[in-house]
Amino acid sequence: MPDRITSANEYDPTAHETFESTYAVFADLRARCPVAHSTAFDGFWAVTRHQDILDILLQPELYITSVRNVVPGSSATGRRPPLHLDPPDHTPYRKAIDRALGAARVAGIAETTRRIARSLMQSLVARREADFIEHFSSPLPAAVFGEWLGLTAAQTDVLWRTAKAYVKAWESFDKSSVAVAAAQLAEMAAEVIAERRREPRDPEIDPTSSLIAARDDQGQPFPELLLAGCVRQVLVVGLVAPPILLGSIAVHLSRDPALQRQLREDRALIPDAIEEFLRLYTPYRGFARSARHEVELHGRRIQPGEPIALVYASANRDESVFPEPDEFRLRRPNIRQHLAFGRGPHMCAGIALARQELRIALEELLAQTSHFELCGELKMSGMPEVGPISVPLRLSPAAA
Ligand code: HEM
């Protein structure tokens, strides 16, 4: 049996990546080295097969998030529920967030999402050539979040700019800029908490009011630091993945004009297309866990506390689960097995909101154009995300 690995660099997520190259690396790891060690980011394990990842996600008592929930990690940030807590401590925070994401609340945000998406897309198409992410897929989720969180227009603008700076700093592994952006987000969380304490809102509508009103299993309000950490987590949690995923969709459809035409002509196909795009272009490369005690996976011994990155983007192209995994196929019979939203107690709380936002975004892109194509170089994000962060598009308006 191989002993504890301390120096092997079997996976290097800092190597240059293109739109496709990352997936070839994952396919190779799945085949040859399904539990790979990387020396990047102070060392971590990368698990790449679908079944192994699912097994880990469904054993939250053994594989925990409270030591490390993502690679690379950042020491500049305090503890932020729900992602950083294990059940049962995690559960009251998660329930409080879920309360403000019920079906009626999500449906109530649809009209605003449509209005914002329509107006952003009108401006994008009027430019004829522009960066799809900068002008559409990044500001849209920020505006939707501003609506969900009940922020003012000025607060929403600050949130968008700060979240962009935060993500950029993480991607360039610039710890001092991460700390600056994290402090700005913490300031904003404190401001929103103070406002909701002065004027509480309906907890079925407003996530901050729901967190303030919630009680832990001792019947106590959440400790101040954890409440602040949770609101800060909630502020940015839905702003990172949608811009990248929509960027990947725009690239895919630029390269596949027949599919672009098919979806434009039959919009009823869009929800199924989005599910397949989530599988193909899983925007969170993965989150992480660590084991409570030593475990052995495929002959590798993993020590307690060592970060284990669960590469969701690889699981979703695992050929043993999704035949011809690199192909776009509408209505795969087992599409619900994709892990783009994770699984287990930390499975994404915002799935319904995310699906609605992605659907409306794609509907507007297709409705307001007769054709679009790439017109420049893509820029790619790094771990923990995967996908483009800049997508230059040339757009032809729909016939009036
Ligand atoms: C394309 C869009 C999105 C994707 C792909 C996505 C993906 C994910 C994934 C993979 C996780 C699990 C993390 C883990 O395994 O440790 C997660 C957690 C979470 N997501 Fe999303 N997400 C998206 C949008 C959103 C939105 C719009 C919200 C809005 C409320 C949201 C709220 C959350 C929350 C609160 C958690 C933490 C859940 C917990 O720890 O219990 N997400 N998301």
C-alpha cells in the first residue's frame, strides 16, 4: 500500500487551462489516478470519480467541512455558516436560509429577473460586440441578489463590485486583496443586519430577517459572529457560479449554431438544455471535505484534516455514469445524477433560484438575437471555479 504522500504532484490546477483542456486532465486522472495528490495550495487530494465523490458527500459524519470546505482556502476569512459548519450545528442556519427561498419567494423574483435580464441584454445587443460576462452574466446575478436580499440600488452596486474583486483576488491567489474584499463584505453584512434589526422584514421573504429570527437547538439566537459570517456568506454565495456557467453556455452555443437555432426556435427545450449545460460546464470545479480519522481511498492513505477536493466538474463527465460525457445531449435519462449543485447536507440551497435565473438569462439571450458568435480570446478562471471569466461576443439583433 502506498504510504502518506507528501511530495507527489499528480494534479496541477495552476497549469495553463483552455476551455477544453481541463476536462482531458480530469479524464486522465479518473482513468489512472482517481485519488490524486497535488502540492499546489499547500497540498491537497483530488477525488475525480462520480461514485467516490457521491460516497464522500453522503457520509457527512466522517467527511466534514468545518476544517476545510474549499481548495484553495483562505486564512483571511472567519467561520461562515452554513458551508463551514457540520450537521447538527449546520442545520438551524440552513433552515433559516431555506425559509427565505420557498417556491413562492423564488417565483416572486421572476418578474424582476426578467426585467433586469431584458434590459441588460438590450444594452449588450446594442453594443454589437462586447464581453458577455462583464455586461450581462455578471451584473444579472448581482441584481437578482439585490432583490432577494432587499438591498438598495447603491448597496447592490457595491455588492457587485466587491464580489467581483473578491473572486478576482481568489483567482490570482492574491491573499491581501482577498482580505480587503472580505472586510468590505463583512462591513456590508453588518450594515444589513443592523438595518433589519431596526426594521425587521418577513422571514419568508428576507434571508437576513430569517437568520435574525431563527433559534438554535438550545432556543438561543445565533451567536453574533456566526450570524455575521452567515450573512456574509449569503451575500456572495450566488454571485460566482452563474456568470461563469452562462459564459460557458455562450461559448458552447457560439460553436454550435445548429443548437443555438434549435433552442431559439423551441424555447421549451431551454430548461433541459440548462441541466445538460450544468453537467457539461459545472462552474464550481469542486468543494472540499476533510476526514475525521485516517481513511484509505483507492490505496491512498488520507490523514485527518488533509483537504480532499471533490472535483464535481470531473464527476459530471465520468464516462461510467454519463456515456459520451463530452457530448451535449438533450434529455439524458439520468441527468439528475449530475453533481453541479453538490449532494448531501450542503447541497446548494439556491437551486430553484439559480435554475430560474439561468433559464430567463438564456431566454433573453436567444430572444433578442438572431445569431451570436465569439469574436475574441476567452479568459479562463482558476480553481475553485472552472470556466471562462471573459467571453467576447459579436451579437446580431433579432429581426424587429
Ligand atoms: C449556477 C448556480 C449555482 C451553482 C452551480 C451552485 C452550486 C453549489 C454547490 C456545488 C454547493 C455545495 C457546496 C459543497 O458541496 O460544499 C452550493 C452550496 C450553496 N449554495 Fe449554491 N450554487 C449556485 C447558485 C446559488 C444561488 C443562486 C444561491 C442563492 C441563494 C445559492 C446558495 C447556496 C448556499 C446557501 C449554499 C450552502 C449550503 C449549505 O452549506 O448548506 N447557490 N452551491
